[in-house]
Amino acid sequence: MARHTGEVDVHHLGPFAPLGSRHNVRHWGDSAKQLRVSTAANRRHFYYLTADERTGELLREQVEALRTLQRVVPARKLGQQAARAPGAASVAFGTDWGAVAAAWLTEWERTGDAAIRQRLVHSMESIAAQPHGFFTGVADMDIASGVYARDTGGQLAVSHLSAVFGLAEIAGELVDLLPSQSFERAWLDYCRLYNASRDAQRAALGQPLRTGNLAQGHARLTAFAAHRLHDEALRQRAWAEFRAGRGGIAAPGRRTHTVLPPHVLAPVEEADGLSTNAVAQWGLAAIALLALAGPHP
């Protein structure tokens, strides 16, 4: 899978290189070209386990992928506008920055390049400097320096997809590898508030958030905040969110049924009530809660 997502799902030549294509029935068919598909997060651990040279080339390919976003805006169909300033790109703090941070972190780990490290630190600290931190959602970044422009709109923005394409894992590494009190505070605010009650969100942000999808998968963010803050109430809340299964799998079952041709090419066993996305988020949350929130209460 590391090879497939790196080689097949990514444009290596042409105007979209090195972005990936999402939601494809046929490879490269979707017009949304995004960093979350080509993200280095999908293969950095494979590279460290194998030292595979081709995988290393694919990781390096992503270091300057941000420059393609100057021409190809990732969420242009949903209203995201291209940056107007020369040398800048519109970069969302979730799926976009998570991929950028993964590429820059991996390049710094591999080479010790101080300039890459500084761009990464600048991006972290300028997210933290936003009026609502990660809840600001998106801003223009100066590509050469990694510094985000400060948003002056004052609007909250949050997406259930922001933290499910590697952002949670990369941010979790960064708070230890590149300690920054302001960045850690901004990330922990996101972790504890995403699944918080509307009253808690209103008290912290001035208004409740408009989304709460994938709550089960985001239980791992609650668990991370509980671990870093040594907060027992958050620990118990993380397990409650996981057990409730909202936006995920409330009651995993073992019942299967056989699907026969002509609906498929060959007979397959399919599990009832499960989907690829829900299973993936359930598994990641289960692993994280066991590691960060301790035994099931």
C-alpha cells in the first residue's frame, strides 16, 4: 500500500505533479488534486523500516509540493481561493499543512537541513498565532519562509477531515521533537474542543462549532489532550466517545454474508455494517486510546 499510494495515486509529471488525486474510480480521474493523497505521512515509516531508495525519492518529491498549490488550489470547488501575494499559497491547517509538515519533518530528519527545520517551525508558530489557532482553518503561507499570514476575518472553520489524514500523528510527533509552547497549546485546544460539548466550545471560542462528524475517530485527539494535560476527565471522555461510536462503528459485529457474481467477479465475504473509512478510524482510535488513555475505564 505504501508503494501504491506513492507511485500510482500521485502525479509525477505534468501540471499536477506532485499532488495526488482523490475519490477516483479510475486513477487520476478526479479533478481535486490534493496533498493529503500524496502525503509523506503515508510512507515515512515504511522508508525508515526499509531504507528503500525509491521511497526516499518519493518523500523528497513532496518537500516543495506546496509550490504546485499556487496554481492548483486544493478545495477550489468549495470556495478556497488562491493566494494573491507572490510566492504564497493558500494552505489549510488540516489536510494541507499536515502533509506539508510530514514532508518537511521527514526531510529534516533525513538531512538535518536547518532551513527546512526553520520553515517547519515558522509554520507551526504562525498557526498558533492565529486568532483561533487551528480553528482558523486556512490562511496564505509564504512558501519560502513557511510563515502563515495572520487571518483577520475572525471566523471559525473546522472540518471533520482535517485530522484524519495524518495531521494527528504528525502534530503528536512535533510537540516532542520541536517543542513550542504556543503550538502545543493550539494543538491541545483543537484536540480537547473538537468533541467537547457545545457549551465548552462556546466558552472557549465564543460560539459552538458547526461540525462533529467522525467523533469516534476524533476520540484519539481527546486522548492525546488527556495524556499531555494529565486530565482524568478527558481520559474518561475519550473512552466514552470511542464507545458511543458516533460517526464510526457503535457496535462492531462479526456477521458476514457472501456476495456472488454477477455483483462481483468472484465470490467474496463481506461484513455487515462496516465500511473502509469507519474501520480505519476505529482501528486508529483504538490503538491511540490504549496507548494514551490507559485501560478501558
